[in-house]
Amino acid sequence: MGISVTLSRTADASTSAVGIPIASDGPLSSDLRLSRKDLSALGFEAKSGQTLVLPSTAGSKQVRILVGIGDVKSVTPSTLRSAAASLARAASGHASLSTALVSAGRGDKKANAQAVVEGLLLATHRYVNLKNDKSSKSKLSNVVLVATDSARATIEAGVARGHATAEAVCRARDFANTPPGHLTARMFADQAVDIAKASGLRVQVYNRDQLEAMGCGGMIGVNKGSVEPPRMVKLTYTPRNAKGKVVLVGKGVMYDSGGISLKPSDPSHAAMKMDMSGAAAVLCAMASLRDLKVRTSVVGYLMCTDNMPSGSALRMGDVITMRNGKTVEIHNTDAEGRLILADGLSLAVESKPDAIVDIATLTGACMAALGKKMAGVLGNNQSWVDQVKSSSDRTDELVWQLPLHKDYRKLLDSNVADMRNIGGPLAGTITAALFLNEFVADVPWAHLDIAGPMDTDGDDGWLNRGATAFGTRLLIDVVENFRKPRK
């Protein structure tokens, strides 16, 4: 990760900066030597995430960085995650930082510690792999968390969890930020094999001939226009005495040109290297499960291909046969994600899980409806969708439930096949989910459409400009807190 995080019972005077959490009300420490009036004059009101850098005082070489946490009675892990992110950015020019922020919140000390570490590490992450000038990378390499609380073991456990979850997110961000020429389906599969072996996961990789023999018409159809062959990666995590089984299916379109239905040449087209964000989230979430001692059995399918235009590409009007035998008439080759997910969902059902989650940068309609801050969630089982929503609340990865309105299924009707791959110009997120619903049988299933929050234009809380790896921490939380859904 590039940053080491340690615990100390006392303040560390050797660090070059000290982060001081300040609530918006209540008494201030006498050591601060500033009144509320002084802080107000400096424009600091201790709002959550607000920072103020003060020069070192006589007798100390430490720069003081005040970080607001708002009303102390309202501090949550999400508050601390955002405050830690602001603090990390303010301290990015320093090599070392100490802070008592980990003890600033009430409630669950483990969750608070995890959130602080996530905020620190995620805010300082930068994808600079292809830059000669790496000056934008944070200099912060050592953070000392001051925790005098008696629940030290609990806080240490939270710190370890924060490290594991943040590492998963940063790795997924790096994958999604990597240009398509540097990360093909074959390259991604090769890296998935290495990650799986290092993480205690069983891994199987399927090539084009195998996928064709398996009847995965969605994968084969989408890949037809590409010179790069597809790959499907199956990951399996099997703990002792598993409390249930969940299958995760991730969309891994390594680059989406739209195929014959070519996308316009605008900034959104250039971002289509991130169309594999769902697969990256599944891979990196699963890589953390052993370290987090998750007791749920988890299977992951990474459905990886690109979607390119050529003389051999899928055409409008073509009919393809999916893994579960259903036929699909193609009315838009840019509605390709649901085709490859359908094969993954069909395979997921065959493994007889207790529940399924798919995650995909699927529809612009979802981004139009919900913006860039939250994902859409739809599903066939409210008990299971509610678990996903609870994980959203805990991880601060926001989702909003949209209706799986069955009456809209007729919009997918085809004259020549079982269904079309699009349902017209309206309710695009819902009709896409209804399409996927055709491949999950009666297994409890939730669909995460992360097209909106897949990236961000600038630093914002624990998010950094570029790929966000949205859903990675949410998936970890979902499988860790899994309960068999009510049917």
C-alpha cells in the first residue's frame, strides 16, 4: 500500500505532522492554544472533513493539521472515513503523521478504526504507473494512530481490516485505470491467476473454445468483433464450516467501443477502459476474504472480453443462444454487458448458491437517474436486496433501489427470439435488470448497476480522480455479513 499504519498509546513527537480532530462544539484542548473565536477568524468551523494547517510552534517541529469532525454526537464511521481522507490529503507533503482521530468517534471502535485507515489509504492512492512525473503521489508513508483506549485489541483488529479492504479497493482501481492496450482479457486473467494463488483461492480460466463448447453464446457473440480472445475466470473461496454460499458475477468488458453500435467520440468513450470495473471489484474483493476470515463460501465469475467493431462483429438482428438455452435478438450491440452477464448468471444458478450478486457498469440510464454518487440496485428477493442495502450503509458506497417492474418485461419481446437485448428508450436500467432476471431462475439475486459511480472527476472524500472501484468494499461486507435470504 505504500503507507504503514501503527498504533501508539501516546502521541508521537517524531512525526513531521500531527492531525488534531476538532468537533464543532464543546471545549478545546488547552494544548491547542486557540479559542473558537481564533479558529473562526481563520475560517475554520470544524465542519466534517474541513482542515486547517497551522505552522509548528516554538519547541516543536511538528506541523499541526486540524481536521473537523462536526457534531461529536453525530460522528459515524462514514464521518471518520471522510475526515481521515481530508487529513491525509492535507498531510500529503509530509512523510509521517500522527493523529488521535481513531479515538474521536463513539460507538463501534472496530468500525471506527477500519474507517479511519480506509480514509487515509484510499485518499492517498494514485495511479501513476505510466507517468514519468510521479510528483502527484503522496509523500505520506508512515501514520501513527494514537489510541489510549483500553479496547486496544479491538482497534488493532479494525486497523487490520481497514488495511485489507483498502488494499482491495486500490488494486481494483489500478485495474480499472489501466489503459485497454495494457490490460486485455488474457492479461487480466493471468493476473487473476497470480492473485488467486496468493490469496488462497481456487482458480479456473476458460478460453474461447471452452466457452463455445459450454454454450456461452453471450460471451462468444460479444467477442466476435475482437482480435483479442475472451476469458472467463472462475474463483472459488471455501472456508471451513461455511455459513452459506454466494456467487458474485462481474462484468469485465476490457474496452467497450459499442461494437457496430459505435459510441460517440466523447470523454465517456475514453472512460470505457473502466467497463471492467465490476470484474475488478469481484476479483479484488475475493482476494481479501482469507485475510478477513470470512465464513461464507464465495464463487466469483469474471466475464472478460472487449466489444469491438469489425467485419466479424455481432450485428443488429443477429440471434444468439445463451448458456441456459434462451435465445436473444440483438437490437443494439452496445447493450453487450447484459449478454456476458447472462452467461455468468446461468452458470451461477447451476452451482446452486443461496444467493447471487452481479455488479456491472451497465446502463447510462442509471447514471441519468441517480447521478455519479450512487449505484442502482434491483433484485428478485427483497430480503436479499435489504442485505445489500445494509452493506451499502456500512461502507458508505451508496445504492438506491429501483423497481424490478415485471410489466416492463414485454418491452423485451422479440418477433424471432425469446427476447431482445434492449427494451427501448425508457426505463433502461429496469429493462436491463429484467433481461438479467431471465437467467437467475428462482435464486435470490441482486443486481448492482455501477455505471454512475464507476469514476469521479476529482478528489472527493475517500474517492480520487479516476476509477473508484465502487462496490469492492460493499461486496466484501455483503459476503462477510451474509444470512440466507428468506424466500
